[in-house]
Amino acid sequence: MTKITGTKNAAPVVILDRDGTIIADKNYLARAEQVELLPNAAAGLRQMQRAGCRLLVATNQSGIGRGYFTVADYEKTAARLAAMLADEGVRLDGVYYCPHSPADGCACRKPRAGLVERAAREWRFAWRDCVVIGDKPSDIELGKNIGARLSIIIGAEKGAADAAVADLVEAAAVIES
Ligand SMILES: [Mg+2]
Ligand SMILES: [Zn+2]
């Protein structure tokens, strides 16, 4: 087992929401052709990646549990996003999704920590070394739940977040500061 030491000053692991954070929120996005990168999203991710951050996506996809689209549909949207980012020189290290509806009461629907728990097992990082970025108060709540180093809200009121930014380039600057 790898011992995690000296992580305090290392580039953080960035836990990113997907819809409304990296791509336009289409309200239960079901088709690959609806995937549309937000302005400065690729540039911001590239900057974080160059700074040594690991990029992990954690996304609630309750459209699956609600029966609006299938896992296969979701996987097509994920593949399209990966391809679009690859064209921009960005590689996501991992993508984790919750397929459940709120009624399922699962442990992985954000703001619950299940997705981060899974990612942390796979990538061996401490929760406190994460930066959480999302567009909803529930993303910020996730950050609080895991004791994240920093919680950043994008395109919305600051609320309980540590910082409010317009896009991922601004988020990258906050992480580097
Ligand atoms: Mg979102
Ligand atoms: Zn879930």
C-alpha cells in the first residue's frame, strides 16, 4: 500500500462536476451531439493539468435512474467529451458517475462522498488534498463533506464556497494562488 506523505504542497487532485462546469448544462443531457464545452473550459483544464493536478470528474447522472436515458447513452456523452478534450490537449484521469435517482438513497449521489471515496481508493489521495469545482450548492456541500482544501463555485453566487469564478481558467488561477 502506498503511503501518502508530503502531499501538503503537492498539486491538488481536482474533483470536477461535469454539467454546468465543463460542458453546458442541457438538463439531463442524453445525446453525444449535445455535448458542448463551456468557454475557457478546455484552457482551464489544460492549465490545471500542466500545474500537475490530477483531473477527476464526479457527476450525478440521475437521468439514468429516472429512465430518461440509458447507461449506454451516458457513456456516449462521456466518450464525446473525452474526445473533445483530447483535441484540446486535455486528458481526464478518471470519470465517476452516479446513475441513481434521488429516491434510491444511494451513497454516491453528490453531495454524498461515494464518488470521491471510489476515486480516492483508485488514485490513493487524501480527501483533504482535493479541490472541488462545481456549479451547484450541492457541489460545494460535497467539498465541505469531504473536508476539501478548497471548494470553488463556477458561474453562480459564492454561497458557502471558498471562491466564485466565471470559468475554469479563473478556477485554475485560484488553485495556483
Ligand atoms: Mg453541475
Ligand atoms: Zn448513486
